Amino acid sequence: MTRDPRPPAIALMGPTASGKSALALEWAQRLGGEIVSVDSALVYRGLDIGAAKPTMEERATVPHHMIDLRDPWQTYSAAEFAADARAAIDGILARGRLPILAGGTGLYFRALLQGLSPMPEADAAMRAAIEAEARESGWPALHAELAGVDPAAAARIHATDAQRIQRALEVFRLSGRPISQWQRESPPGQRLPCRVLKLVIAPADRATLHGRIAARLDTMLAAGFLDEVRGLRALPELRAHPAPLELPAIRAVGYRQAWEHLDGATPVGEFRDRAIYATRQLAKRQLTWLRGELDASWFDPATAQSRLDDALALFFGSRGRGCPAPMG
């Protein structure tokens, strides 16, 4: 069999709170790698504690990319992510290092690894019209409209996922074609020019993941998560924004619930419960997407260390169990 000449990369995918970030850091140190974050919350400045952003000490130990690229009142598309991440990967490869892609944002992974179909670009007037409809009728009503024109997209988009509902309706109204149809038409030549080892890091027991989610939120609260959100609310650009809860950054899981709590909508105990529930729902959606990644191998981080080492050895062509030598 002819050896694939493309440079290697590792994709560590998984639901939130599964432990993939810690594994990425460990492997980057062992294998001479640099980490490329594939997380739609980490691109925003100021979303640190609640987004479980790598600490400055961790970033000093291992180079991290695709973090702190936008202010929280700005937007950032999957197409922009793919272009910026590919530039970062080109730099990592030029330095003789191993790209380790780590995160749980499925659309970002798809854009980076497979390319995006040439669907209509964002249209400011159309988005404003859809947002106005949402303020009048609510996002669940628009989700119901989406189900009527694109059942496949509606089935994988939650009824309160405003950003994705808006984009799906925008594409349909601009083109007359469902976004799910566009997404099936990924153009040739845009795939990442690497051979990628795709690994899903996910506890086999759902209760274990739920426990990790609750414990991580409590750690975030103890570290000052609510103060972090108070700081965001005090930013002039967010104070002046007519609908901050519709911004992608503030819709990030945990942040929306914290914002509403600080608005006085919920007591602290209910806020905690709602944040945990929202994070569980995010993990459920991530797991649903990951099951569609048929070329990915699944590992329980609590029990699969030897199997993970075997997967690395096989991927790098090493003989026997163990990891390859650092790349640089």
C-alpha cells in the first residue's frame, strides 16, 4: 500500500466537558504539537472562565491558535474560521510541528476538514428582518417555519438555537434551496491537505458526562464566572447593543443563562440549574453530530489510555505500543 504523503494532523473531538482539552495539551507536549482550538466560544475575547479557555500558563507551555480573535459584540463565520485555521495549520506544519485540532464545534470541524459549499453569503438586511420576526414571534416559531421548508436542518437545530435558525432561514429565503441541500454539496479541493486521525473523546456513561458538566460549572462559579459576565455587561459596546442576547458570544452556553440571571430573571439556584441543563443539551447535540462522523474512533477517556496509544502508533506507523517520538 502506498503511504499517504500528506502531513499528519490529529482531530480530538468530543462533547463539552469530556476531557479533550487536557488530552490535547498532554499530547502536544509529548508529540511536539501545537493546538488549534475548534471552539466557537474561544474565538471571543473576554469569554475566559465560562468558556473554559486555556490559561495563560497553558498557552505559554504549548502554542494555542484560534483563540481571542474577535470582540464579544462581533460575529465570526465558519468560513472565516476555516480560512484562519488553515493559515495557522500551514504555519504549524512549516515549523515541523504536529497540528492538534481540539474542540466540539461541529460546523467549524466540517468547514476546516471538508470545506463549505458555496451557499449564499450573509445578507445584513435579511438577517435584520429575521431578527425582527424573532422578537415578535420567538425563535421557536421560526424553528417551526424552518421545519416546514427544511425538515433535515430543523431536526438537528434546537428550537432555541437562534444563530443556526437564522442562518438556515436566511439561506433558504435568499436561494430558495434548503441549507441541508447546500451542505451536502461540499466542493472538491477544499478539504484540509492533511491526513487526519479523527478521535472522539467521550465518556461511555452519560451520567459521568453530566457529573463532569455540573462539577465544571461549579468550578467556574467559584473562579468568578458571574463577575466575568458582569464585566462583559459593563462594556460600552454591549451596553449600547439593542439585543445583546442575540450576539453569538452571549448566546454561548452558560453566558446567556448568566446574563439573564444578572438581569434579574432568575435566582442563583435556578440560574445554575438552567446553565447545567443548557450545557447538557449542547453535549447531546454534539454527540448527535459526532455519531455522523463515521471515520472517527471513539474512546472513553477514563479507560482507553492504552487504546489511544495504539491508535497513535498505528497512525504514525510506529511498531508496537507506544507513541511516536516528538516531531520537533
